[in-house]
Amino acid sequence: MKNLLISFVITISLTASFAKDSNAVAKQSSVQSLTVWKIHPGKHVEFIKYMQTWEEVYKVIGLPTMQWHRKISGDSYDYVSLSAPFNSAKEHEMEVEGKKRGLPIGYNYTIKLNEYVQSYTTTYVEGPQSMATLLSQVDEKTLKN
């Protein structure tokens, strides 16, 4: 009986470890905010300086800074940034540190940002992942209805 129980536990464990990981929600550690930025003509340097100042605020309060990528060809956007999703628990600290540096906070942050940014869009992404990893998350049986 003991051997049968051990065999059952091992079988269940192995089956679970090979099961497809078709989670609807991503693991929090791999979720990032992806933002595509289009800057007003002639405002690129000012935008970079403004965001660099906010980057220093993030460092002081212990938040990871955005990873910036500049466009070298293609669509009409200028930059793509990747960052951790907004941390509302750190928002007060961010505002205090921003005020110390003379930065606009709250709605004034948005008004100031709009002086530099023509448009931007943000979405949450999970990754990086290979196509094999993405395919391993698909449960094709549930797709056939």
C-alpha cells in the first residue's frame, strides 16, 4: 500500500510538472509597461532632460528606471520605453522627491509632459519569451469548440 501511495504521488507530481502553463494572467515578475512615445518636433532634447530628472527621482526612492530605446527607422514614433508597472505605494515618495527638485506633480505632470510629447500609448506586456514558450502556454484543446 505504501509503495502504491508513493507511486501515485510521483505520477501526480510528474503530470503536474509537464502540464501546459496556460495561465490567463502572467507572472507578476515578468510583466512590464511598454510605452511608445512620439515627441513634438524640436522638443526631443527637452524631453530627454525632463525624463532624466524623473529618472533620478526613481533612483532616490528605490524604483527601477525605465529602459529607453530610440527609433532608428520605421514608424513615426521616437522612443519605446519598458518599465515596471506603476507602483502606487511609492507615489507619495515620488511626489515629495519630485517637489524637492521643482518638478510638477499630479495633473501638472501631465500638462508639462504634453509640452514635449505629441502622443504616447502604454500597454502591459509579458516577456521576453520565445515563440516556443508562447506555444507552451496554449491549450489547443480548449480552442477547438
